[in-house]
Amino acid sequence: MKTVYGLFIDTGSAEEMFWDRGVWATSEACEAYINQVMGHVTGIRIGELKINDAFPAAADEEDGMITCSLCGIDYNEADVNVLDYEEPVCVNCEPEYRQSLDMA
């Protein structure tokens, strides 16, 4: 059994996990994600999950990862736009980045 960490929120009737945000190997990595990406959201906590699956080695995760030039987070190649801008911009930063280009 492995322990991973995910994001949870209390919806009033139950506690739900943000499955689409992923899981992290350490609570510190999860905390860093909350501070960098979801700092404006309240009511989120870090929760432990026990899994049976083998967790991929960190070296395997680095293959094909691209760092967003704005937020500094590593993403899969599919989640970063490297064609339309001079620097790589992730899907989370792209709307605000595009708006800043339109204002200039």
C-alpha cells in the first residue's frame, strides 16, 4: 500500500476529492500546488489516500514534462501551449496571459 495526497473540500453533505487535480507523493508537494494554483480558493484541505497501484518513479514522470514560464509548474506536453507564444504557457495560465496580450 502506498500513501498519496489529494485535495478535498467539504460540500456540506459530504467531503469530496478534486480528482481532476491529481494526487501528489508528498503533502508538501500538494501544499505547494495549493499555494501556487489555488491560493484564492478557501475550504480546501489535504487528505491521505491509500492506493494499491505502484507509484511511478520520479524519473519516469520527468519524461515529456514542460515547465510553464509563468507559474513554474511542470505539465505534460499536451497541457502546455508552445506553438502560439514565445514561451511555454500552461492551460491554467493561458486565459490570463492571452488577456494581457490583448491589452497591450
